[in-house]
Amino acid sequence: MRIGYVDPFSGASGDMLLGALVDAGLSLDRLRELLAAGLELSGYEISADRAQQHGLTGTRVTVSVTEAQPARAWQEIRSLLERAVLPERARGQALAVFQALAEAEAQVHGVPPAEVHFHELGAVDSIVDIVGIALGLELLGIEALYSGPLPLGRGFVQTQHGLLPIPAPATAALLAGARAPTRPLEVEAELVTPTGAAVLATLARFEQPPMRVEAVGYGFGTRELPWPNALRLWVGEAAGAAAGPFDEGPEELLLETNIDDMNPEFFEPLVDRLFEAGALDAWLEPITMKRGRPGTKVSAICRTTDRAELERIFIEHSTTFGVRALPIDRVKAGRRTEQIATRWGDVRIKLKLWRGRVIDAVPEYRDCLAIHERTGMPIRLVYNEAARIAEAWIGRKVEAGIDRPTPS
């Protein structure tokens, strides 16, 4: 399993995490392409430059705002991400990070999450940082993320609400919720931002795993400190116990619960939330429970790193009082996502790989649906053309991106 380890020796922020991903091999051009095509967001530019501090060299990613941006509510950002044409796992991770931010802000300000209005965090640069990090993990093939202890400075930080203590209240709530290990640094500076805290508290497990390191990236912040103001990312293959986040544990789990007292209309949003939180698959089965009562078994396959978040969703968004967790072992074909051109627009296809060969290609339903909604063309025709072009591509046995198929 390909994993990443974040060494936040000088703290963590959204731009530092994104810079470390780029420095470790993430293509900035590909990231720009996916953000532009998948996210209904304008008024920004993303760039990367080489940076050096105290003899250490890495990458500084900058998201420049070119248009005035509103303070967005959590519901607006949620709708934006749900409409986005992004890989499912990346979309789910971005939604989970913003959900954690909304809950932390709600806790701090004493309001329901639905009423939270992001100020600094609702700006376009924070959205691009969070979605960009989720896409970066997907493009680099990082299946599990780990992190070392987070250093905390002291003093105050200027916000829309005025001067607040460091760490910012939302940051403190996020770290407390994740039981994240911290260490003090004698410097008056905000070293861990709410965005950095939300990403690591939501997506990472706080331990250093055994791994075979393949790449190291340094993402720089803008502040000058007595040491290199950077975050280090190790990328490589899990070794030994790191194959799963629990010592000698499984990589994947089957989570299950039986329900016989919930409105059937509530199962759809429950399953949607499970997928958003990283479920690899989720489904419903009709069952018969005690005293002959009809019920529904809700099942989800997840990575062990996503277990806690999925269990939370089971408990909070259904009537169940408990969730079973069973280790599973699966044989999985490889997969890769590419893009083809139809006469109505581009469609992503999921390639099925087996023993070094591409043996199947399936059009992405959401892309076909978006074309149907935009053009009015029957979705079956859009899907069938995308499938035909993809099959022809496989038949010609060309490498992805060299001789892309075109619409007829």
C-alpha cells in the first residue's frame, strides 16, 4: 500500500501541505487541469516556485485571489463540492475536511454546523488548498496518510473576529477532537492553521509508520522563522505493520449494522455520507430481525484509516446503537482514470487493469449525467458512445495520453 508520512517540524497549513505534494512529484499542470474542469470556482490562480530557507530547498505553492470572494456558508461549500466533477475519493475527503471545519467552528461559536459562515476558510484559496490536497493524494496514489506531532506556537492571531489566542479556537477544537499529539515551540507565531489541522485531523493517523521511502517533498510557508518554515512529506510503500494503520491489523474492514426502526427515506443520505467519508463500497440488504420484524442491514467496506469517521456517521445519521467491524481480505484489479473525448464533451473512463493489461473501461456516470443535463442528449447515447470509444481505445492497445481516441 502506498502511504504518506507528514513530518510537520515547523507546523502545518494548507499551502505547505500542497507544496509538499508538488515537491514530492505531483504535477501542477494536472492539478490545475482537474481543478479547472471539476470545480465551479473562479477568481484564483495557482502557482509553484522553488523556495529556500536556511539551506533547505523545496516548493512554495501560492493560490492568488484575482477576484473578491464572499464569506461562504458551509451549505454553499458542501453544494459546490457535491456538484464538482472530481474522483469520488477526493470529493469525499474534501467534504469530510470541510465537515470537520464546520463542526469545529460550530462548537467554538455555539451555533449549529448548518449556520456556520466561513470567513478566511470560505475564501477561494482555502477551498483550492483543501480540494487540491485531496486531488494530490489521489494523483500520487497515497492510500493512507500519517503525521507526526504538531508543534504549537504562542501569542495571538488576527481574524475576522479580532485577535484570538494561538492556536486559533477552531484549530484547538480540531486537534482535541482527533486527540492529536502536540509539542510546544518557543515562538510567537501561528504554526498550525485551521486548514492544516482539519486536513491532518480528518485524513491522517498520528503515528510514524515503517515504510520504504520513494520520494521526499518540502512544502514552504511564507513566514520567516529561525529555522526552515517547511513541512516534510515522505511518500513510499508501507512496510510491515504499516500495511494497515493498526499494528498487524487489516488494511480494510467491513462495517455492518442492522436497523428496523428508521424511516426508509433516510437510508439514501446515510449511504451518501458513507461514500463521502471514504467508503470503498456501501450497500443495503433486506433482512428479517427478531420476532419476524423486517429490517435493513447497512454495510460498508472502508480502509482502516477511515474507520472512526464511518462509525461516527453510522451512529449519528441512523438509529443504530452499534456497528460491527470485521477484517476482510479482497483480491482487487488495478484501476486508473483517464479522459476521452465524445462529440458532446470529455468523459472520464475507469480502466480495469489485470496482470499488466487493460481489460475493461467504464465511462464515469457523473460525467455522462453532466453532459445529459447540459445538452439534453439522452444519457444512454452519451454513455454508449463513451463506452464504444473506450473499447476501441483498448482494442488498439495504445498507451493512455499518447493517441487519445476522438469522437466520430
